[in-house]
Amino acid sequence: MSDNINQIGGKFLVQPVGADPIYCREKFTEEHRDIEQMVKEFGKERIYPNKEKIEKFDKDLSLSLIRETGELGLLGVGIPEEYGGMDLDKITTAIVIESIASGYSSSFLTTFSVQTAIGMLPIAWFGTKEQKEKYLPKLVTGEWIGAYGLTEPSAGSDALSGKTKAVLSDDGKHYILNGEKIFITNGSWADVYTVFAQVDGNKFSAFIVDRDTPGFEVGPEEKKMGIKGSSTTPLTFTDAKVPVENLLYKVGKGATIAFNSLNIGRFKLGAAELGGMKETISYVTNYASERKQFGQSISNFDVIKGKLAQMVIKTYSADSMIYRTIGLIQGEIDKLDKSSESYYLDMGAAMEKFAIESSMTKIYGSESMAYVLDEGIQTMGGYGFVEEYPLATTYRSDRINRIWEGSNEINRQIITGYMMKRALLEELPIRETVGKIDQFLSEESHYNESDALRKEKHAIDTGKQMALYLFHKALSEFGQDLKHEQQLTEILANMFIELYTAGSTISRAEFSIEAGQADSIVLDIARAHTAEVSLTLLNMALTGMNGITRGHLSETMVDYLKKFEARMLLPTDIIGLKRKIANYVYSQKSYPF
């Protein structure tokens, strides 16, 4: 087990903060920074001036901009060079999707995201040489648009239960598809679709469907709350004849294709939300500085400083955990043999190792963006509610991000479910760590007095012990039936997310200071974040323990909670730190990290 601990998700829970170095944006290469700058310039110069036209469902404009991104190589970042792509790392993939947000167009971002991920990656990863040669070059240039048909009227979160059927024709030349798909992004604009269906009733499989396939029809556009400038339609299959050579991978292997696509989609969504948070903060910072009330700039008001600082703290912590996750995934991918015929299957397995962390990036990114937008609009007052200003449209469009790529509820079940698996199969030393909780509580902090964030590290390490204590009690009480105690598993997932994010924030702040790449204000961000997380963790632990015991905590449980509390209540002036953080951001006139 000890040999595998470096290669599995959830490891952070059984290790002290800072035990391993983490990847963060301060470690970007020169090429990463050049690409970031180039994409941000494209967003500001080509997308932002056209965002209102895009939002009015200007198909020609949107597709023209997609082709422009193709000319820049941005559609093929993750596609092999032999098919017209750039074959760059997953870090670059995240940088591109984050930077596209500089265009303030959620609709274009949606179209672009589908094109570069589920629109072509299933073919790139699982297609035959002939399929790749036929489809990828045109998808990479934007000449063709891609889409992905998984969701059905009766199969949303439980996508594998879809009812669309595929039956081999009598002559063996076609699969005959019957069924319906819904909520298909790029639906009416696409030329090629990856569609999932049950072969022989129970073999979940994937097919490449061309737009001109007989028996295949695209339905009308959905009238949506947001992302109004993107295409979202149903698809219907009525004895649709799909050539057998368009089967993707193998019969019965559709789940592998779907889950691999979703794993990358989750961290990409987190990165996209990160870009949106930064742009929102920059906009609100300048608005607050210019807006006058009661004879002064509203940026001087203490409550506004508190809001802005909290927006910055959430964004910095999201940045820290998102790129930490992508670094973990890229580290595993780097170990693979690119010349192997199973390279993309192996890459999928590498990404799946960190399904816990990928789900965390999706949840934390989408919920942090929701917070940042909400507080941004509140700061702007009535102007934030007016469509003339950018946040109103973004606010409506952003709501979908907590629903698709697996709802946040489903992703929380994934997190706790994988942790249960790691514990029960002893893939992580969870039982061993739980057995040492008393020893941990009897010892002083092992961090050096010269460590600027030693108290914060010790508080989060204690929080891990507390989470493991609750996890152990839950497993002891419910066993594998814990998965049915969904309110409790959500609490556990939330604790794991907070611990991972806090540890990431501390590690990144510490590294950036040591590397001379940040001002000391990042230490204040880590301090304020950790102090608030500690309070949140204590509250969640108490709620969880009461849930397990039905409100009858034993004296032993109370004693443990008191010991955890004594080590986690930090003497931190959160209010004072938030004033410092807000003043620093005002001085920089934009999100500066």
C-alpha cells in the first residue's frame, strides 16, 4: 500500500499539510505564460466586443470565432499533431479554458468548451485511426463542430440507464438507433456527434453520428435561463442508420468513454469558473473605486472591503486547488508511454485515480463563482441587476455550472464513495491513521517556530484527524450502507473539500513567498482562509456526529470534539486581515494573483 500512496487520489487526507510539493500557477513555464497572454488578448479583443451579439444567438459570428480559435491552435491543444493538434499538456488545457473567460461570454465559452472536450476527445482517445483521420482535422480547425449525446429525458445523473437502443442490422452493415437525447450543447450547430446507446438492450456503447445520418433529427432550440448565445437542443433517432465502422471503441465500453470525458470536463469547468471569478473581481474592484455614495468611494466602506476580500480569498484558494489537481493528473500522465497502443486508455486510468480531486474542483469552482458573482452584483447594487452591465448575464448563465458535468450533489457522492472504497480496500492508510488519533492529540505541533503558517498547518492537520474520526464513526455505524445516508456523506465530502482546498492554499502561499513570486499578502489570505475553514469544519463535525448518534453524543465523542476544537480555534483577526487584503487589491486595481 505504501508504494501506491503516491499514485492515488485522497492521499492528502492522511498526510500533513505540505508533505508533498504541489503544482501551482507560480510554476508555469514560459510557454504556459505566453499561451495565457495570447488567449486573454483574444478574449478581450475578439470575444468581449462581440459578447452582446453572441448572446443574441448569432450562429455565424460564434462559429466564425470558433474557427479563429482553430487558426490559433486552441481547439487542438489536447489533440495529437498528426491530426492537426498541438498535443500539449493538461496544464495548458486548463490555462486556455481559464483565459477564454476574459471575453465575458459564457455562451461562447460553452460552445468552445464542448468543441475542445466532449466534442472531439472521445474520438481522439477511443477512435480508430480511420475515425481520427476523418473527423479530427476538421474539428481541430473548427470547420466541423462537435457535440455529445449522453443525457436523456429519463436519464440525467444516472446517465448509464439511458434507453436509446442500438440494434445491428440484418446485413451487419449498420446499427439502427432509436431514442432521444436532450440538453445537447452545440446541438443544432454540430456536424458530428458522439452518441451513447444500449446495444442489445444492456451493452452501453458509443457511436459517431454524422449530421446527415438517415433517421437522425435535431430538435428545436431550448429556451434557457442563461448561455442564450449557445445552441442547446434535443436529438431524436428513428431507425437511424449508423455505419458499423462508426462504433466508437468497443460494444459495451460506453461507460469508459463517458467517465473519462467527464473527469477532464470537471477540472476544465473548475478552470473556466476560475477565469470568471478573476474577471468579476477585477470589474467589481474598479466599479467600487469609482462609485461614490455618501460623499466617498464605496471602496472605503468596511462592508465592501469584507465582501471583496472574501471574493479574493475564495478565488485564490480555488486557483490553488484546481492547479494542484491538474498537476497531480499531469504527473501521472507524464509516466505513460506515448508510443503505447493503450496510451489513451492508460491516460484515462491516470485521470480516474484523481476522480476525488477532479470532482472537488468542479464543486468548489462552481460554488465559489456563484458566491463571487452574487457578492459582485450586491456590491454594484441596482446596476448589477441591469443587463447593460456584464454581471447580470453572467449570473444567469453561471447557474448551469452546478448542474452539468455531474450535478454537485452527484459529485459529492463520488468524493465520499471513492473515499469509502479507499478505506475499505485499504488503498489508503485510513484505518492506520485513525488508530493514531490519540497519539496525534497528545503531541505538540511538529512545525518549526520560524514557519509563518505553522499554526494554520497544525489546525488543518487537526481538521483531517477530526474528519477521519467522523468518517470512522460513520463507517462503523452504517458500513457500506453509508452511501444511503446522503446528508451525512455530503457533510463528509464538504469536509474533505475544505481540507484539500485549505492545504492547497497554504502550500501555494508558502511556495510563492519562498520563490519570491508573491507579496506577503498571500500569507494573510492563507491565514484568513484557514481560520474560517477551521470554524466551518468544527460545525460540520458536530452536525455529522449528532446525525450518526441521533443527537445523543457520548462523553467520549464530546471529549474528542473539545480536543479538536482546542487545536483548531485560531487567534486570527479575520476582519483585520480582510481589510488588508481588500486594500491590497484596490492598490493593484484588478485581481492580482
